[in-house]
Amino acid sequence: MLVTHSRKCESEERPTGKMDVKGSSSITDLVDSVYIIFRNKAREKLLDHMQELNLDYTELEEKQQKLYNSGGAYLKLVKNRISGTEKDFKLYFNQKYNLFTEREGQTIRSYVEAPLRSVSNG
């Protein structure tokens, strides 16, 4: 796996594509798959604005509602030599657990039920 950065674009609110990978074009030419992670800063600004003004979803304009319903981030498969299918995965950031989920407000399952206890030899 190789991780690269994207070129600077005119706006951080526009998703990047495989042609925006920083460096030589051979980076994307040689690999089988290219994934792009995009953080939806426009949605973050809207959520902050809603919290500041204590706004409800129903009080938003149609354009704002569309932005609200978009993902908090996207994992985009923009090149796939294996199956040829390109796909976008909508993600939502859970601040409490510091991770992304597939659905906003998704319940996080803990795989560790209780803290491990040390075993004493006495």
C-alpha cells in the first residue's frame, strides 16, 4: 500500500479524483486500485452553524438539507483493475469513539467486555 497526498485544489470543499494525486502520473498508472479519502468540510461547517444557532433539520433550506444528508467523509474507489467497479462509500465521524461508521449515529460494538485483570501468583 502506498499513501500519497492530493494536489492543492481551488477549494477544500471539492472532492479530488485520481488525476489529483500529487506526484508522477505513473503512481496511479502502476497500481491496481486507487482509493481517495475525502473529508466533507462543507458539511462540518453546516453542523457547526446548526449547533451555534440551535437549528433543527426542518429549519434548513433544501440545499442545506442535501448537504446535511451527504456523508461526513467519503472513501472513494476511483480505480479498480480487479473487477472494474468504482464505488463511493459514505462515512460518518463518531467523535466519542474517534472513528468513522457507515451510518450516522451508528451504535459502536465493543469487542472487549471488561478490562483485563492481572493474574497474581499467590
